[in-house]
Amino acid sequence: MTYFGFNFNFYEILFLGILLFAFIFQSAHYIGILFAFGWRKRKIAKNKITFVSPLPAVSIIVCSTDEDQNLKKNIPLLLEQDYPQFEIIVVNECSEDNTEQVLLDLRSLYPQLKITFVPLRTTIKNTRQLAVMLGVKAARNDVLLFTSPCCTPQSKQWIKSMMRNFTPKTDFVLGMTLSQNKTLFWRRMFALESFLRQLKILSSANRGKVFTINNNNFACRKEIFYKNNGFAPFLNLPNGDIELLANRQMRRHNCRIENAAESIMWENSRMNFNDWQYHTKRLQRIEMNFNFLGQYRKANEGEWRILFYLSFILCLITGNMLVMATALLLFVLRSTLRLLSLNYISKNYNFGKYFPSLIFVDFVLPLIKGIILLKKKNRY
């Protein structure tokens, strides 16, 4: 076949077409990230995004299982936040360590700390679902803010930066959680992968294409847990109920993101490779239960990356100089756009720069994830 004076066979056109399609999708994704974070920052500076005043009273809910050391470190940082009216509810979820004593010691120092618990010998399979509902029922405020014992706030303005988004029409506010422990190669890769997933969630929500939350740093209204029977549709699932509840009730008009540096939570993750496999399978199981729009919007960016690389390699082995040159041009453009956008956002969050790491996460990590997800045995 001849086009514009150049000869192509069927496979050259097919490979180049797939590469171009994957390039367009990836470019739109990275431009969307820049829209969500770079341009939103400008809109705030120009007062084009409004915030509420006065700030609402808020209840912070922390569910904990055998994390006495993290509680000892992070709960005081939460209790010393610069915010006019808040309480913290820690739910002791079947802990067997020194959690109970740590919480009692903290409560003697901080009167705004509430403690409740899930009994150690409970027969309920999904203890996290029960823990969340105990925290929700114990909350005296209508706005709830969720985090984990292993998360450290960036500053004393964490609550304030999240709560300023609760306009009368807002039911959900999404924040960012970054990994604090990046000393080992695998943990650095997992941290970067988590960062990319959260960028997808927040940038999609900023464009009105909401589909889930990061349950280590998000806020919602209390009534969310009582609408449409709350957790009732997810009683048969071992976990992921908060993400699925948000997936069912988030809309473009009732969700806002917060991307100020003060809103960051730093997660002290000590995840090893086995933990990462478990986490990967858990996310897959949760996403399989998303509604139709959630399934569409969560479109796995890693799969598009694999498709881009495979079609790029196939274009190179065709031997057609024009196809090869076009493929190389698209590869350079896509890599440059990806590197600039991710490092721009990473710099704003003081998360460090990524150069060689991106190559590994770009191609190798999705392949490893694919192998893990193809395994028949899916443990929880």
C-alpha cells in the first residue's frame, strides 16, 4: 500500500496505528496531571476556586491493628493540629500488642481523643468494616476525615487544608499520601507506583471523572455511610468497602481534591515484595467491583504503557525507515512529556526526582504485576 508516496505493508500500518493510539492516550493522561496540579494552583492564586469560611467541625477516624509504635508517634501530631474544632477517634481493631495502654496514656494527655474497639475474639470476618462503622457512630461531627496510624501529616495545617474544601455541595475531599520509606530499591519502586496511581485518582477527580479514593487521606460527610444502606452491598467482601462506597456515591459535582503541600500525609511503609503482591491483588479485587463508570475511568495506565512499548518494538523491527523514525519520534515525545509532568508534580510535593526509576516502573513493574495477577491463587 502506498500513502503520500511511501510504501507500507499491512503490519507496518497496524503497528504504527497502535503506537499512535497508545501515544495519544498516554499524552492525554500526563497533560491531565498537569491540568489537575499546575493549573489548579494558578486558579487558587487568582481566587477562581472558592473555599469555605468558617471551617466545619471535624471528626478524625483512625482504625488501628497492632500499631502501637505508630500510634505513639503520629497520634500526638494529629492532636496538635492547628484547627479550631476537632476530635480524634481511634478504633482499636483486635490489636494484640500494647495499643490499649498507648491509647489510654494518650487520652490522659489529650481530652479530644476518643477510644473505641473491636473485640479481639469477634466472629465477624470483615473487622475493618465494623471498625469504620464504630468510628462513624462515635463521631459527633458531620464531617469525617480518615487516615491511618502509619501516616504522618506534613504540617499542622493538614486538617485546615482539607476542610477548606467543604462547600455546601461537597461530600468528598481527596488528598495525597506519599511514601516516606524509600531507602530500598523495591520500596522506592512501590512508592513511585503508588504515587502514579494517586495522581491518576486526583487528576481524574479534578476533571470530574471520579472513581475512587485513597483511604489514607480523604474526608467525607457522615451521611455518606447511611445512604443506600451504607456497607450492606459489600458485606460479602473481605475488604475494600470504603473505596467501593466512595465509588458508588462520588459524582463530579460533590467531589473536590486538595493538592496543597500542607495536605500531604507521609506513610511510613515497610512493604516487602510479598506485601506488595498482596496489595496488588487486593486492588484488583476492589476494582473488579467498581460500577461501570468506575471500571472505565480507572483504565489502567500501566497496561497502556505496555501496549506502547510493545508496539514501539514491533515498529522498530519492521525495517521501514519511515515507520522506525516515526516510532522513535513518538517515543521521545512521550518520554519527555512523562518525565516533565511527573517531576514537576514530584518537585511540588518534595518527593524527589525520578529518572532511571521511571524506566523500571514504566515497563518492568507492569509486567511483574501482570504475572502476579495471572496467578490463580489470590490470597487475602
